[in-house]
Amino acid sequence: MVSSINLIVEFVFHLACMLFLVRFLLQASQADRFNPISQVVVKGTDPLCKPLRQILRPFGNLDFASIFVAWLLAVGSIFAVVAITTGQLAAPVLTVLWMGLVKMLLVLTQFYKYTLFIVIIASFLVQGTVHPALQLLQQLLEPLLGPIRRVMPSFGPLDLSPMVLILVIFLVENIISQLIPRMI
């Protein structure tokens, strides 16, 4: 029973953390603000981000309020899982804060991994059509794919940059997951 509750709690916190990370990425990548999905994300995150933005001011395209809320959700997830598993709220605070950062970075790499898979599969299935969701996902990936495309040689119509990016994402995810301490 405890593992089922842990799974549900982790899932809810994971989705909420991803929502605020997507809010950060939308602004950082200068994605289309008028895309209906962008508007849903912004309206869904505004109640927490707007007041925090008075304290944590944006710097250029970087919205620190969104990142801060995502990190707090990752930390909250860890505290919730520890409380459910052990029945106590006691956990080494610095370790939990560090693990919250690591967990937030893992959520970010997972988001990019899933986004890349969706865009790759959609490019084979629905060629030549424009869907707001796919358009937004491509805009979120472009800051990562663009530099790879500029460095890689051209293979005609075949774009290998997504394969290079997925390899980099897996490597980064492996490095980040090794940063998780074994204390909790």
C-alpha cells in the first residue's frame, strides 16, 4: 500500500515539477506565446510564479521564479516520500535540498528525452502537417538541436542531430543519476 501511495505522490509532484520547468523553457527558448498550449502552461503556473517574480526577477529570458517553484516541488516530493515511507518528517535537510536539485535536473532530462521521441515519431507519421503541440515541442528542442546541426555535416535530407542529442541526454541523465546520495 505504501509503495502505491509513493508512486502516486511521486507522479503528481513529477508532473507539477515538469509543468514549471516547461514554463521556464517556454520563456528561455522564446517559444510562441500565442500557442494555445503555451497559454495553458502560463495560466496554470501564474498563480505561483507571478508573486514570486516580485522577489526573483527574470534575467533576460530566464524566469527564476519557475525554476525555484520546480525545485521546491522536487524537494517537496522527496520530503513526502520520506514521510510516507518512514512515517517521519526528519531527513538531512542539505541532502534533501541537493537531491531536489538532482531530481529537478532528472525531470528536465526526461522531458527533453520524451519530447525528442515524440517529435521523431511524429516526423515519420504526420509529415507536412502543422499541429500546435508539435510546433511547440520543436521550438523547445531547437535551442539544443540547432548547435548540433551547425556542427554536424549535412547528410542531405537525413537529420542525425536528434540521434546525437538523445545520446547526450542519456549521458547527462546517467551522470546526474550518479549524483544521488545513498543516504535516504
